[in-house]
Amino acid sequence: MFDYLRLRLDEVGWQVAIPAADAGAYTGAENVKVTDEATQAQIYSDLVKEAACDPDLSGVSFFGFVDEGDLARFQAGFVRADAAPPRR
């Protein structure tokens, strides 16, 4: 058997638009084009399923579990800056 290099996808993230109801937890302005929560969830789900089937990948790391409060930074977390979960 041959040893080979396995890859790890690191800091994967898609920034999400902040709903008006949660805008008070954020400051500043977005610095990239954002997506909606449903699209982000689908992208993440598809990525995990594909990565699980790829023997060359050892893991996937999502960037930021909690959003940063500054919109010019990163809103790709699973939890909003005020610790609220995404609305369903």
C-alpha cells in the first residue's frame, strides 16, 4: 500500500445576509456579495456529503462558528453575532 497526501479543506465559509430583525447585533457594511441562509445551508450540506465520499480528504473546517459583529469581517457562522441561531 502506498502512503499519499490527504487534504483538509480549511476555513470554508459563505457569508449570509443579516435579517433586519437581527441587524442590531452588527455594525458596518458588507464587504462581499452575500447569500441567504437556505443557500448557505445547502452549500454546506452538499460539501459535507461530497467530502465524506472523497478518500483524498481528511476533513473540512468551517470558518467561524459565531458571526463577527462587524459586517466588514465575516458572517459565515452557524450562530449570529448576538448568539441567536439562524431562523427557520
